[in-house]
Amino acid sequence: MELQHSINELKKISLSMFRKNFLGVFHGSISARVERNQFLINKQNAIFDDIKDSDLTLLFSKKDYRWNEASMDAYIHLNIYKNINEAKFICYAMPPYTTAYAMKHDKIEPKDYFGYMKFHQIHVYAPKQFEDWYERAETEIYRYMLEKNTNIVVIKGYGIYAFSRTPQQLAKEIAILENSCKLLYLSNYYEKFSSELY
């Protein structure tokens, strides 16, 4: 994949995901595989609604000085790329409805058509304690993806890791899941509100 094309794709999709509240001002990460052993990822201080070329860094599997300014999620992205050939784009996002719903449930069962047809059911991954999560996440996330044969992992209290072949597909799947969780929340709220009225 041509480097400048990858840069343009990441800039475009990060703005879209920021507007949807999937990525925060300094929160989240997004990357694109460029070659077998190279990938582009945002730097630590990137602001996702205004990504510039200089906010992205090209990393190689072999660590060099560029790893120091890359997103703290870079090692997680690297291990997904190394172990899952289909991964061309990766995102760590924290969509609010999905993240909140996962804090109270062990699985997500969409009741809307699009969510059900896409996911049927998603089990929520519990990281147990947070103190050493980043040390474990590098291996636990890609292993879970392989074990469950899934491209999306919802992690309790942390957010979503997902990969796809295109940035559009990546954003679409997160959007479908987030909408399903929003609808689950609203339907539960109205059900509770109605029962209190009557």
C-alpha cells in the first residue's frame, strides 16, 4: 500500500471516528499496515480531529527511536499485524455506549437488525486487574482474536480493539456495535421508566 495513500486514509477515518466520539482528543489509536513489517500509527500527542502527516509515524518491527514518540498502543498493534494477516487497519477506540454497556454485562446481544446480523453476540473480555494490563495486552488481545476467530474485542472498562481490511469497514463495524449498545441502553431505560409509571 502506498505510504501517502495510507496517511490520507488514516487522516480521513480518524476525523470521522472523532466526530462519532469513538476517539478522544488524546485518547485512542489508529494504524495502517504499509508493508509486511511496517505500519503507520499516530504519535502519542496526536489530536484525532486534525491529524497531520507529522502526527503519524512509520514503525518497523525492529524497534528504533521512532517507537519512543509512537502511541503507547503501538506494541499491541504490532502483535496483531504480526499474527493476523487479514489485519490491514487497526483501531483502539472507546465508544461510550459500548464501553458503558460492557462494564455491566458479560456479553452484548444486539436486538436491532443490523447489530444482530453482524455480530449475533459478542462476549466481553475481562482484563481482571488494570495494574498490569498494558504489559499483558500486547499478547492477550491478539491471542483472544485468534482463539475466538474475531476481528473485534470489547474489553471491560477499557474499550474496543478492532481490525479490518479497509478503514471504512473498521469504522462501520464500530459504528454498528455502538448503535446497538445505544439502542440496548435506550430500550432498557424506557422499559424501566414505563414500569415506574405504571
